[in-house]
Amino acid sequence: MNGSHASLRLGAYRGARRVGESEVEPALLVIANESLHRFTLGGKNFAFLLDLRDTPRVLMADPLNVDSLFTRLFFLDGAYTTAFEKFSDTTSFNMGRILIWKVDWSRLEALGLA
């Protein structure tokens, strides 16, 4: 991918009617499917994560956060990590999702990281 001229067209909708659009240039594009693909682009202020697994969805975030461990654990449900196991997944009283992960130290030791 040639990052020097990459851009995305974003649309604003009210119901099914398009009420505006803008062409934007992200700093980073991360695509999650069979593996994680990272493309550095020419923009500066934001990045996109395209999750093309089961139900396609898009996350727009700061470039420093879009490919972070938090994003992989919370938004990608632990995909593309090697040493984390979901310990708890529950909903709070106000319908917020609460995830708790535990580190599998034996996996880290097997990778020579612990």
C-alpha cells in the first residue's frame, strides 16, 4: 500500500440519508482478519482499525492506541495476543462491559519473555 496518497471518505448520515462527507488521511490503518496488518499512512491525528473477522466493524482512535494491548484485549477480545486468558466477562449495573484478563506466565516463559 502506498501511504503517501492514502485517504478515506467518511460520510455523516441522518437515518438513511447522507447529510455530509469528508475525505480524511489517517496516520495508521490496522486491518484485523486472519492476522493483523499494519499500514503507516501520511496523516497525523487519528487511525482506523478495520476488524474484518466475524462481524465487520471499524474503530477510530488515536494512532498510539489503535494497535495497543488494551485495544487487542477489549475490542478484539484477546485476538492477536499470546499470553492472556479471559478470566471474567460481565456486565455492570449500568450495562457497561467489564473484562478481566489474566496473564498465562507459562506461555511467556515458553516464548522466553518471563
